[in-house]
Amino acid sequence: MLAYTYVEKGKFKLLDKPVPKLSDARDAIVRVTMSSICSSDLHIKHGSVPRAVPGITVGHEMVGIVEETGKDVTKVKPGDRVTVNVETFCGTCFFCQNGYVNNCTDPNGGWALGCRIDGGQAEYVCVPYADQGLNKIPDEVSDEQALFVGDVLATGFWAARISEITEEDTVLIIGGGPTGICTLLCVMLKKPEKILLCEQDEDRRRFIKEHYPEVIILSPEQIREAVKRESRHGGADVVLEVAGTEDTFRMAWECARPNGVVTIVALYDKPQVLPLPEMYGKNLTFKTGGVDGCDCEEILSLIREGIDETLAGSNLNVVYEANCPGWIAENAYTYTKEGLKLDRNVKGIICGNDDLASQAFRALSEERLAGKVCVTGQDGDLAACQRIVEEPRK
């Protein structure tokens, strides 16, 4: 199989590697159906993650289907769609028992996948401690919706949780990239009085303003005065630093009120300095470290609740639901036929991927409903892309 591999500082390469095998009774083999590139992968490439091992397959944000499990795995089985947790943790050591899974004492504990052991930028990945490292995806949640659960959403959720946010607080988030937005979403769950977000990129500011109008969006040039103006006590009660630059690190503690909380979410390419003489008297609490990614099941539940709330607030009515184990396309044909027996006046069919959508379309064609019902495939596949390429030739 092809695997995107960390060769040396500054160099990733696509290499041919053998399909992984179970090496422990607690392992699972997952066929990767979707993965993403995290900024942490780029930190590895730049040499900013000293513990990264040359030769490993990178990638720690992925979802997939369980292909095989060790005999001691009890929570997932072959055919299950799953998210893969960025953290590997045993679940039994002191740190795991207290929720600090990033500090798991197992040799492969903490951030191992895609850093110290082979990760998910490949067709298959072996996941240690599968009962802790994998979470079943609800049928109503697509691969795309679940993709960020194991890392970037888990990071935002962890950051919001440890920041001790109350409903009376003014919260400042520094950085409006993917991790910043995921952190914003999780901070919003805490319902603080005000949320300010600092981002230098104009396009990102525009996106956040459009989708989250209740958030006060500011540029770096505006932030210091705005924090004083918008806060009750001369600074933000909680600051979450997500951008990861020397300037934003300093901005974080400068914009916090005395006795406030500063949570460092970002990774940095070089060491940062705390000028303690300048900070004297601020009495800040700093919270740092890697994400404790043990909240994935709760995050998946929140995504499912969000889908239910969206449906409840609309005029949409779901008349039929079915899961296609193993993404077998022929099942989509059968399920579409069954659904049409219940209601032929459906307006749309949402499928997990394009292959399933093609079979739903086949069923609609036989019922003379093709072109009258909207069909979507949420995740693209190679065959569907190939059809798009070849279609003009026909």
C-alpha cells in the first residue's frame, strides 16, 4: 500500500509499505476512508517535533472501517465505521484514570499515531488499544462530519474544558484557522458573556463574521484596546492562544486580566520566553500541553444532537434511515426501494458516498423518479471521480 512517510527533516515521501498486521490482542486494523493533513504534520516536516521518528507514516486525523480486531477488543467489530483518536492510551495507568491521556505511561502512550508509530495517511492503519482509540460513528453522521473528532475538534473541546470558562467571562481566542474555529465552537458551548477572536487574515475574519455573527472579530492591531473596552476588568478572563507565533504568545498574556487563565493550544516552531519581570503582579494561570483526547464519544454525540436540532427546526421530515455496513453499494439500492414503498413523494436522498448515491439513483430510475428526486453523495470516491473525467467522452 502507498503511505505518506516522514523521511527526514523537510522531506515527506509517498512510499510503498506492507499492509499492517495485528501485533497485540488489543489492536485493530482500520481501512482509512478519509483523512486530513493537520498543521502538526507540518510541524513534523519542519523538525519542530523532536520525538517524531523518521520512517513513520504520518497522519493522525482519520476515519475508517474496522477490518480486523484482536481477541481482547470488545467495543468495536469488523464493519464498524469509526473515528480514530489522536491519542493512544491504555486506560488503566494513573494519568489515564484521571483523564490525562496525553501523558499515558504506555510506551506508545500519548501522541503516537503518525508521530512515533505509523499513522493514517495510508490505506490501512493499526490502532493500539482500540477500545480506547476508536469510537463508533452514529449512522446519522457522515465520515466528513466525523473527520475532525479525533484531533482538531478534540483539541478545541479539551482547551475549552480546562480553561474554566464561566457564563460571566469574556473569552479571547487568538487565531481563526481550523483549530481556532474548532476551539471557538467548543467555547460557545460554555456560553460565556462575550467571545472575542483575533485573526490577521481578512478572508478568515470574513468567514467567521458570516457564520458566527455574535463573535467580536478583531485584527491584531485592534485587539489590545478592544479587550480593555469589551472586558469588565481590563482584560480577558480567559485567553486561548491557538495561532502559534512569537507575537501571539506575547499577545495572549498581555491581553489577559490579572489572575486570568491563559491556555496554550498551539504548537510552536521554536521556544517561547516569558519575561517574568514584565509579568510581575499579573498572577496568571498558564495551561499548556497536548490535547487529552478522551472526549470523542461526547463530541460525536454533540454532532448527532446538532443534526437532530437542525432537522427539528426545519420543515424536513426524515421518512427512512438505513446504515450500509461495509459501504456495500448494492445495499443502497435495496434501501432506496424500501424507502420508496413508505413514501414516493420524497424530495431528496442523502448518501454516505458517491458509490451509494449511484445505486440510489439506479433504484429511482427503475421507479421513474430519476431527475425528480435530489440525490447527494457526501464523500467522493475514486470511481465517481473517474466517471466525471470520462463522461465528456461519451
